[in-house]
Amino acid sequence: MKTTSGNQNTAAGQAAADTHTEHENHPWTISVADHPQRTDSPGYKASRALMNKLVDTVGDWTFSPGPYQDHHGGGVWVKDHDGWMCLLTLMGVEWSAQFCADPAKVDQIRQLAARVVAAFPDTLPGYASFGYHDGEDLLNTPIQTAEQVANWTDSIFNASVPLPAGTHSGVLPTAAGYHHYPKPIVDIDYFRFDDFNLFVQDSNGLSVAVVPVAPRGSGDGRVRVLAAHPDSPYARHLVAPSGGHRPEMSGESEGLAVEKDSAVLPAGDALAQQAFRRQQRIPA
């Protein structure tokens, strides 16, 4: 008994010795504001209505209770003999990120979703029973244009994860929101156009994440700040001194005027220039 006890203590001591601490060396300040002002498309309204109907059928939904916001998390609702369940694909396309989304890369997400739904043949008829008839067309249409990217972004296959407001974008100690942990931003790096720079640097070499505010080819060179290192002067575009979100701010950003929506940088800003640099012709 003594020998056995001694071995157990040795093992426990070794396990304790093997533990270690971890910390994050690259903190971020992340925008968790509501979506930019936009008009809800008929497709989006239909998708949101379906999402709410589907989650109401799930008695053990992890994130209950509602009311729910539609997280653009790349969820795919499928139906088997036990009922409805929401599966997550690898990437979700945030509404504000669609303007730098490469249709060919978003189409890869569509193809994956189509394979998932095909494995659950009751899914599309189930959608139809709730009055949603766009699913088959969305899954079968190759994504080649900005309009098709927009349709996918607000579809039941992307804007489809029902989350309470706190779980969606809350902050501790009240709630831990997904948008305070930058998977939505990291996802962008895997579906953006290759010639758009998502992560740029301020004059101090600190990283900032930006996305376009308008579709590709529009000629609009402005960008929206999504996240910034807290020591970057661009972090003040996202938070007030008290730590809350600041929707408006006047002043200068590295020598350039800040627009009314403080997260939007003018085309002449150094970060906007970096973001679009590879799309511009380089003089000989």
C-alpha cells in the first residue's frame, strides 16, 4: 500500500511539474458595434425568420433562451430523424467583410455546405415546410459575383447561428461574446481577395485589421477598422476612454481627419492605402 501510494504521489507531482502558464502577447481592441446601417434584403428577412423557427424546435439549444440575433457564423441547419441541429462550417462571412470576399473562396464554403446538406435529405423539404424556398438555389448556384456573395452572406447557410445579444457581442463580466475573440476577423483572412491586405500596420508597426466599405470596383477607397492593437492610435476609433464603444469622434488619426463614423477611414489614410496597395498599379 505504501509503495502504491508513493507511486501515485510521484505521478501527481510529475503532473504538477508538467503544468505551465500561458499568456497573450498580442492584445487587440475589437469593434463590437452593431452592423453598419443597411437595408435588409428579402433574402435576409426570409433567412432570419427561418432561423428563429428552426431554433424554436430545439428544446436543448445550447445558447437559449432568446431573443436571438443572427450571428454570421457559417451555420448549416440540417434535419435527421431526431429533428433539427445546427452545424458550423469552418468560416462565417461577416456582413461588413463581404466587400473584400473573393467569390471563388466563398464558393468553396458553398460547396462544403452543399455536401453537408446532401447528407441530410430531409433538410431542404424541411426548409420548405417553414416557407423557405431559397435553399436549393443557393446551394446549387456557383458564387461568381459580388451579388452572389451578398446573397450567401445573408442566407440561412451563413447568417444562421442564433445567439442572445450577450453571447453574440457581450463583454465580461456580463457576458463573453464571440466578437470579442477574433475568430470572425481571422476567418476573413481565408476568404478575402489575395490582393487585399486585411492586416495593415500603423506608423509604429502595430497591427490593425481593416475591410473595404464598398464593393470591389466601386472606386471607393475607404476602409473600416475592425480591430486594432490597443497601443495603436487607431484603437481610439473603436473605444471611448471609458472602454465603451464610441460611435462618433472628431480629431485626427495620424494626421488625417476622422469621419463621423470613426471606424471608417478616408481613402487617403495610410492604412487605407496599405489595404489596397496590391490592387493599384505600381509605377515603373
